[in-house]
Amino acid sequence: MSTAHTTRILLALTAACAFLPGTAHATYSSDSDTGIERLDYIENQRRAERANRLTPEQEKLLADVAAMQKHLRHPVAADQPSPVAFEGDDLTYDESTGDFTAKGHVDIVQLEARRFQGDYVAGNTVRGDVSVPDRAHVLQLTEGASRVTLDGYHINYNYQKHTGTMERADGKVGAYYMTGKRFEFYPDKIVVYDGTQTKCGAKSPDYHLSSEVAELYPGDRLILHNVKFWVKNKVIFSKKRHEVDVSHPMQNNFPRAGYDSDDGLWLEQRFEQNVAPRVTVGANVHVTTKRGWRSSYDLGWANGGASAALTYGVFEDGDNDWVKKMPSLFLGYGQRIGQSPITYSLYSEYGRWYGGGIHSNHLRYGISVTHDTIPLHGYGLDLSAGYSVTRESYDHSRVQGLSASAFLTKKFNDRFAAYAGGIYTKSSKENALFAYNEEDYSKVFMGGLSYRLGERDRIAIGTKYAVEPRAWTDVDYYWFHDLHCSQIILRYRSKQDAWKIKWEFTPW
């Protein structure tokens, strides 16, 4: 059978496709002790929505799929190949052998929301083969799979075995912009040789990773072999093996820089290396113009709900309080209680701490419980409670007692959101030997709001009020600006008359 001039035929044909994890979320971090980080999730949702926004060609694909569904005579069985409609200037199909060819502006649309385009396509519907000897374009919006937009050459794909190859390809897979000399498709993974990966969508990305081999497992992990980390045209560092949890891809592998009133200009870089199964060694290199090196180092282990970490170096909280651990050992275990909305955590930390001219053997242990966010008339209610004991060798002090918090958050519209709540804790700066990671007072109220000015800018205010001495201890103002491949956060602490500005690449 042969036809010409834009002919459509329904055949059991599947185009070459890729299955990868969904969009990753790049986050804002408010760097606060006023609770305003409770609104960060709203901003992250907006960023995810912008990243997931359909392009015109993606919208057209969905429209074409909807049109195909209207013309189906019978429902398609789950164990049968998904039908496709394809068009071209010249189409041939042999019903006896299953061989087909398509020439001239070939457009193949699969019912499972995949598009396959090229100037010449050949294949066999019986064996499930698809071959494109020249340039081709692949688009995927299949439910349960990642969005894929790829351009490449020399495609050979078998839709029955879900295996194939693609040469010299580039495009976007989930949240990642990728290139590679060769893509290999398997039922459970994609392997990319001599390729690059980045979340920066610019034609000349501000940052990217390059690797000899990249293994991508849907919804699981991305493993890179002989990988280099690039900022523009400079290699920042390299690793033999780098693994990313693609379900929580929130790693900051690239430099961050900024200025604050206490430290002056600062530059920070995080390094991590897996040294054994579930064991990671890391270094957070931090240098400032006023205080010099403020780096920290860690050796961590995690398995299921259990974790352990040995740390050494300088650590600073959102209130600019710091401590030097020389070293300190942390142990933790956390699990959800059955099918309930409650999660508990057991923790302890013991180490030699230094701060404010004081050396002390610091021991803290306790338990905390949190309740999943409770919907409440359009608001979100977050509840938590805990009990802890803190011992110090310096003054033989022992601080113990309950802690509890309750917060309401509300997204009023696409621009405006707010939060309010309170914290009670027996351990505070009033009775703690070290101020690091401690509340100002035992009873505080917090509240704040965020307002979006435009697509890439928002302003916010975060406040803290102490019941005793009945004073506003913090009133902080923020400006968040989203650049193409990076973000800027400006913070002014009015009660302290202190400025802080942070610039960082979009988290990998």
C-alpha cells in the first residue's frame, strides 16, 4: 500500500522513547531564625510549576493524542502495543511482512503521548523495530514517565523490548538538560556516554557536569562515572563516581558566595564522596574576609531510618551564632509510627565544643515527634513536640525539659502567603552554655508574610516576639530574585542593623 501527501494510518507502532524521573525541585532557602522558611515550600512549588509548564509543542502533542482517542474504534488492551498515527509525504506499508517506510516530514504520534519526527523512518511492526538513519526528534509526555525532549541521529529502537540507541543527542530529560555522544535505552535505565548534565537552560550554561558514563534509573538515582564539575569553562573539581538521589535532587555541588555584616565577603563550596556503601565523607569549605576559614568536615552513614555522623569544624546557625566541634558524634533514628500521621526521632550528640572562649564536653540527647500537616479551613497546621537533656562538663550544668511548637500557614493567592505560630522550649539562650542552634527565649511567637512582585521576584518579612521580656527580638526583611541559572537572597535584620546577601547556583 502506498500513499502520498500527508496520509494518516493507525498502526501498532511505538516510537523511540526514554523513561526518566520527574522534575527536580530547586529550592530557595531563607536562612532565618524567624520561621519564614515555612513559606519556602510555596516558592518551591512556584518554581516547580514554572519548570513543569508545558511548551507549545507539548501542548500540541496532547491535543493530537486527544484527537486520536476520538477516532479509535475499540479500546486498546493493556498488553497490546499502543496505536499511533503517522503522516508524511510518502508512506509505504506491507501488511504481510509488517515492513514500513515513511519519507518527507515524517510525524509519528503514539497514543501514550509520544511523538517521533524525522525525514526518513523505516521499521517493522511485527518485530517492533524503528530506525532513523539521519536526524530525529523525540517528544514524550507519557503518564508515569518523565517528560523527554531529545534531538539526535541514527536511532535504532525496538518498542517491544524497550531497548535502543541514539547518537549525538541533546535535549531535556525531566529537569536535566543533557547531551551525549551515545544514548542507550533499556527497560530500567538509560546509559549516556561522553555527555553533560545541567539544570541551567541557557544556551551557554553557567554550570554543568560532564561524565564519561552516566546511568539514569527512573525515580531512583543518577550515577556519574569520571565526572567533572564545571563553572563556565573552568573545572571546579572532579570525582571518579558521583551519585544523585533523583527523588530528592537538592544537592549544592557548586560554589556559593555572599556578604554579611559579621563575616564580610564569603565563599563556600561543598564536596562529597561516597567511600563505601551508605558511607559518605564530606567537606564544607568556607572562607570569609573578616574571620578567615570557617570550614567543617564530616563522615556520615545512613541506612533506613538510622544515621550517624562524625563532624569537625565551625558550624553557624541562622542567627549568626557559631560553635566549633572538635569533634562531635551524632546518632539518630527516625520512623513513622505505623500508618499514622506521626513521625518520631531519637537523637544524641556528644563531642568537644568550643565557643565564646569556652571549651566543654557537650552531650545532648532526646526525642521529638511531628504530625503531618493538618488541613484546617484552608490553612495548614503543623505540630511538633519533644524532650531533651543537655549536659556540659564546663559548668556541670544539666538542662532538661519539654519543647513544643504550633504553626499555621496559608497561601491566600498566587502572590500572597503568610504564617504565624509559637515555640516553647526549656532549652534556650537564657540557660544554655552555647547559643548555637538555641532559641532566644523559652517562649516566642513568630509571624511573617511573603508577596510575589513578578515571575522572578518576591519580598518577605519575618518577625519574632519574646513573651518575656515582651519585646520584638527580630524583624527581618527579604528580597528573593531568581536569575536564569542562579538565585540571589538579600536579608536585612533591622533589630541588629545587619545585612546579608547570598548568591548561589540553582541547586543540582
